[in-house]
Amino acid sequence: MPKIAVLGAGSIGAYIGAALTHAGGEVVMIGRARMAQQVAEHGLHLTDLHGGAVSLAPQQVHYSQDPATLADADLILVTVKSADTAQAANTIAEHAGAGTLVVSFQNGIGNADTLRAVLPHHLVLGGMVPFNVVQMPGGRLHRGTEGELVLQASPAVEGWQPLFASAGVPLQQRDDFTAVQWGKLLLNLNNSVNALSGLPLKTQLSQRAFRRCLADLVEEALAVLAAAGITPAKIARIGPQRLPMLLRLPDFLFTRIAAAMLRIDPEARSSMWEDLQTGRRTEVDYLNGAVVALAGAMGRDAPLSRRMVQMVRAAEEGRQSALDGAALHAALHAAGR
Ligand SMILES: NC(=O)c1ccc[n+]([C@@H]2O[C@H](COP(=O)([O-])OP(=O)(O)OC[C@H]3O[C@@H](n4cnc5c(N)ncnc54)[C@H](OP(=O)(O)O)[C@@H]3O)[C@@H](O)[C@H]2O)c1
């Protein structure tokens, strides 16, 4: 049976890996001691917003901390955070067979290119995970939102589609994958707003002052994308072009018109907030930083995202505390930054 390896099996990787295992796939999840311990004690338990539930006992999960288990994989799913991609690429180069299909299921721009640069003899495809997964006690992984996995179109994907579909994580192939990635990135611009708010996502998005910050960041990114000739794909129910206007609505209108955007677990937070709490490097360079880089490549500036990168970096170093919406808006627009 073809074998799948998930490299960096944390929230997303362990969720997809467990779903594929449950559907009968031969899967090895490769990750760190903390997750290995969780799996050994509790197994893995997937729940979702529709009440779906899948349980795997510890002995049903193949979780390894040894990258040598990549050796006989036919498909490698890379699910490390962006800052760890270069190291993951070296691990694949060292242990995987030549020609293994590699898929980056990561947020941000540039991860697939980082993998390609180190893995010239592998087919590397970009992928996009539209849904959110949070780790909870007892080996539980909760999927809080919906959507299908999207992959850069390739004939190499065809054979894998039945397994992913029967696992409840169907693969959608898209020719316009760059547009898909940027469409997702626009939504991920809220990660830094949420991280600096210090609030649960639902509380933060319910406050117009924070939504204005996000609207300004999205609008700036849309202008940069337009200048670069990139039309971002519609990932959520609301298309990218309408997003800033909608976000700026007063609270009483936003909560009615954009009720779907607020259908979030009350305690859910962005992973960037979690990264700050646990002292890990965030993905801000691959999100807001990607907007700044694209603008820079055209001799332009993206001052709001540039300022956001600075503030999140300061927060990573413990020099920036949480801000309310008005203070964050003022800081983003501060003159001379
Ligand atoms: N979580 C979500 O809801 C979500 C949704 C859509 C997209 N994404 C994207 O998916 C990617 C993964 O996010 P995530 O939330 O699943 O991250 P995560 O929970 O931190 O999982 C990644 C795991 O990989 C481990 N790791 C790092 N380098 C490794 C290596 N070389 N070998 C083995 N394990 C390694 C990390 O361990 P250490 O941290 O201990 O090094 C961590 O446990 C990110 O790009 C994220 O933006 C996430």
C-alpha cells in the first residue's frame, strides 16, 4: 500500500494524518516528544464543528520522532510552521527516496519554493488548508471551521484523491494556486491583529476598532496584489474585494451581515497568539512580511504590514504588550514608522 509521511505532525499534520489513518491509509506522523507523549497516553481524537468524531487508540497511530521513517514514503505532507520549512527540507533531502511527492500544507507564501530549492529531484506542490484545528487536552484535535484542502493541480495528485476524500479531507486541485495562496493570506492577516489584541478571535472580530485594523491591512495588500497583477481567489464566503468594506461596518450591522465570520468557538485564538504565549517564532514574516516583500519587489512600500511585522517581532521579544483596537490602529498608522 502507498505510504504517507506527515512531517511536523502538530495541529494540522496530526489532524490530517489521523483522518487518513482512520480511512485505512498507511501513515507515519513525524513530530516532537510532546505530541508523541499525547498520542502514547490518549491516542488521537478528532472532532469537528458539525459534531463529527473519529477516535484512534494509541496502538492505531504510528507516531515517530525519527525522520528516518521518511525513507519509504510515497507522499510527504509538510506541516511544520514556516520558520521550520528549511530544516524540514534538509530532513527530506537526507532521508526520503528521490522522486517522492512532497506537498506543503502551510500558510504563507514561499514555503513550497523553499522546499523546491533544497529538493530539485522531488515534485513539490503547494497546498492550502482552509480550516482551523486546535489542540485540546486528552489527544483531542478540534476542527473549528470548514473547507476543502486545495492543491496546486498536478497529475501526480489523482491517485491520492480517493483516500483523502474517504478520510473527509478531500483534495481540490486548482490551476490558479498562487491566487488561492494570496486569497488565504489575506484572511491570515488577522493572525497578527488577533495576536496583538490578546483576545479570543470571536471577541476581537466583534470589535470594530480591531476590524478597522484588519480592513486597512487587507486594503493595503489588495493594492499591492493589484500592482503585481495578482487577483486573489475567494476563499471564504465573502470575496477579498468586499472584505474591507464589510469589516468596517458598525458592530450591530457586522454581527448580522457577517454572522458566519463570527461562528467561531468563543475561546478559539489564532496560532500566532499561541506562538507568542509559548515563546515560539511566529509566521509573521511569511504573512505580513510577504506583502512587504511583494511591494518591495516593485519598488513600493506596504507601511501597515511593515509596521505589523515590527510590532509582532517586538512581541516575540517581550517588548510589545497587548493593545486595544484604537491603540493598535494608531500604532499601525503612526507617522514616520
Ligand atoms: N492550526 C491551524 O488551524 C492551521 C490552519 C491552516 C493552516 N495552518 C498552517 O499549517 C502549518 C502548521 O501549523 P500547525 O498549527 O499545525 O503547527 P504546529 O501545531 O506547531 O505543528 C507543527 C509541528 O511540527 C513540529 N516540527 C517542527 N519542525 C520539525 C521537524 N523538522 N521534524 C519534526 N517535527 C517538526 C513542531 O514542533 P516544535 O514546535 O516543538 O518544534 C510542531 O509540533 C503552518 O504553516 C500554519 O500556518 C495551520
